[in-house]
Amino acid sequence: MALPAGAETPLSAIDWLSQSVSQPSSAPKPAPNEEPVTQGVTNGDVAVSVIGGPSLDATGLLRPDVTGLPHDLWGLGKTDDIITAISTERFTTLPALRELLLSVLLAEATPPADSRPGAPLLIARIDKLLDLGALDQARALLDASGARSAELFRRSFDVALLTGEEDRGCRVMISSPGLAPTFPARIFCLARSGDWNAAALTLRTAQALGYVTDEEDALLSRFLDPDLYEGDPALPPPDRVTPLAWRMFEAIGEPLPTAPLPIAFAHAELRPQAGWKSQIEAAERLARAGAIAPNLLLGLYTERAPAASGGVWDRVAAFQTFETALDSVDRRGVEQVLPEVWSRLAEAELEPPFAELYGERLDTLGLTGEARRIAFEAGLLSPAFEAIAANRTAGSPRELFLIGLAKGNLTAIPAPDSLSRAIKPAFDGTAPLPADLQALIDENRTGEAILAAIDRIENGVQGNLALVTEGLAVLRAVGQEQVARRTALELMLLERRG
């Protein structure tokens, strides 16, 4: 599955986070005349932690009985190794794997034995949520931590900026003296609170002390008094656009497009200030990434009549025609429009959210022809995939394999193509687990094993299908049977991306 056209390697969260608060000062250095107590001795790999002390790294939103993941998710793993596994750049295009990744990031779990102050594992999980565009989940995890450290607040402030809650972030900043705001953030918050004189005085102070860059100075000056720069050329966008910079560019009437920016910025286009087309395009981007609920996209698609034709408007028109036929229980009308709306959504890789919304309902309509095939595939991509498969009589070897896969029983069912030949061994018990992943499982490092399995499956479809077999087998070995089946079905049904 290749990346969508025009896709680039995303920036890590640390590359675009606002410097809204000052970096914590480093620990004091020994005086020049001081001799160290010992020489040449280090603690090596010895884990140091407070016995019985609470750890923010344990913070989570989902209990084990919800996720199906063990409470001892990280087992004997080391914090740095886990952070590396979480922070790996990955393009998780399959909805089932994306949901599993979110479950791992949001799970309540015993922290690793070497968990240390500063909550590095919690921060790594939050950063990955930000990278995935899962701002609601990141905000909830930040709130659950209850912490007001500079590193956690920096992330919370960015989420607030991108979701239109910047006033809330500013109030927290002002009410927490321990959070030393940078001059740009302080000036922004003073202006947001209506204290423009204090904001202007703070900017002049920052200019005199050299605490703002020329780039920041130009943006802040226009932000505080845009009339002075009426008719001047637009400012060039910064090399690294932060949420704070994006909001100020918007405020001075020079909004920056979010399409080239990390997906988290797309949330800013969902606010009422954005135009309908911009809202739809942002919602499509976020829905494609599984970062918003499909119902949000549904609401935007049906908000009003299409304004034009072509591109996004063709999808809106086809979707609205389909909705009308479905609501009218017009079976023939649904049969006529379903191929069109499915094709339009496939162009934007939006079949999964459509299937989640309508897959189960389409199965009850008794459709015929091409619409029947599409309804079956949409059903297999929906949460009701097992029930859909149970009601279906196979009409081809491929359908027979898909039905067996949905039921979790591929015994005596031949694999019709190369991809299904890679999938089948993972479900018939003939695929041995790779030694490195078996070692993770043996050490109860379930979280790391799952992350490695996700990467193997996603990398495997680029050409080495043996990795797909290994990844699916590992998911089943760690108790993620439903996820393994859904992933395999998505591999088969969304293979067009290859």
C-alpha cells in the first residue's frame, strides 16, 4: 500500500510544538573548586525509581477490560526502548491497526520498572497522538495526568490553539506561575484577554532585551497592530509552522493552508470560522486518518447543497443522493447510486468511514447486482463483519476466502491470490512466530510486540508479504484475534492501494 499521492514524511510533534513556555533550566553545575564525590563510576543500565511512588507514565484512559490488553502491558521492557518503538514513524493506513495503536497509546498500564520522573513515556504517547491527529484523545490524556509541567502544558496549549480553545490555555498559563511563558505566548495571551497595552509593552520589552527573533517580531507587531502594516507584502510563512504562529497568521488576515502541515492542524479548519469546503476537506483528511468520528464527516456532507461540481463537490452530491435513497427505503434507488458514491469515496480513500456508518444497514436491503457486491464488502469493513459473513453464500473463491477469514476459519479454504496466501498461514496455525517477537511475548512485553506487529504488516504490503504473515500471527498470539481478522479483511478489500 503506497502512500497517497503527494504525501510526505510527517513532522514529529516536537518539530512543530509551540515554544509556549520556557525550557526548564538545567541542573546547577558544581562550583569550579568542587571535586566530584566519586570518579569513573556510573549507574550503567541500573533502573532507578521511587518504590511505591506514583508514576505519570501509568496514566491512561482505557481500562484493560475495555481494550483487551493486559495491565502489565510493557512487561520487562525498558522505558527508552518502549519510547523508541512508539516514536517510530509509521503510516498506519489500515483502520483496524490504527484503532489498535490508539488503544495501546491510551491504555491504563503499569509503568516500566525503570519509569523515571518527567513522565517520558506519557509524553511519547501524547506526541504520537498529536502526530496521528488524535487531538481529542491527546487532550483527554493530558487532562487525566493532572500535571502542569512545562513539557505537558506545551502540548496542552497547542491542542487548545488548534481546537479554538486558546482562551482556556491562556487562563491556565496565567494561573500557573510555575509555567514560565515565552514572550510570544505571553503577548498572544495578553492580547486575547483584551489587555492590548500590556501586550504592546511586553513586546517592546522583548525587543529591547533581544528575546524575540526578527521573524517573531514581525508577526507579533502585525498581530498587535495590523493597521500599521496595511498594504505591506504578506509575511513569508516560517520554516516550521507552530500552532501559535498559525493562529497569529490567521488573526492578521494571512491564514496559512493546513493541507501541507501535519494532520493535527486540520482540526483548526473544523471551526465555524472556516468555509464549508475547507471544513469538508479537513474532515476528509481526518476521517481518512481515523482521527475523527465518521458522523462528523456525515454531518458536513449533508449540511447544505453542493456549491459547485468536481472534486469534493462530486462526493458531496453523490453522498446526498445516496442518503436520500436510503432514508426513503428506496432499494432500487440505492442500487443505482451505491456504485457511484462508493467510487467517489474510494477516490479519497474514505470507504472505511462509509462502511462504519452504513455497512450493517446495507446488508438488510437485499440489493442485487454490483450494489450487492459493494454492500457485502462494506459490511466486511464494518464492525458487524462476522454477522455479515454468516449471512452470505459465497459466489466466488475470493468471497469464500473472505467469509472464512471473517469467521476465523480458513481450514480447507484455498487462497485465491498471493496476498491471501500470505494471510492464510497466520490463521491456520502453520506460521511460526519470528524469534525476536516471540522473545518480546515471553517477557510480557505485549505493547512492544503489538507495535512491532503493526510495523511488520504495514511494511510487508510494500513487497515482502512474509512480514504480513508474521505480523498477523503475532496479533493472534497476544490475544488480538478480532483485530487480526479485521486487518486481514482490510488488506484484502483495500488492496487497491498497492
